[in-house]
Amino acid sequence: MSDPSEILRAPRFSPGQRVIIPRAKPPLEAGKVYRIGRLLPTEGGSRTQYRIKSDSDAFERVADEAALEIADG
């Protein structure tokens, strides 16, 4: 039987999905809408992370899955 820590779980978000960071700290804005760019590779038991970008930013950011929520509308 496999070690439970080695079981892969499916990512919560898909590329193109709209998300927010509800408890963002400066320089991020709480409630600002970002779009998921891609899932980043994980190493070992590290956290799931994504590349995200808002329409008003000229660059992408990296965000932990636990910090993100689905944006309404």
C-alpha cells in the first residue's frame, strides 16, 4: 500500500479560472481578480502553487493554492 503522504491530489483550480486572494497583504489587493495561468511543479510534499495574473498587471505572480478562492461572476 502507498504511503498516504505520497498520494497526489487534484489541483483545485484550472488554467483560465478567475480567482481572488481574500486575505491579501500589501502590495497585493484583497479581492482583486486574477486569472490562473498554470500549475507549478511541486517537489516532495511542498504546497501547490500557481502562476496568476490580473488584467491590470504586466507580470505574473506566484500564489499558494491555500491563499486563493474562486472569484464570483
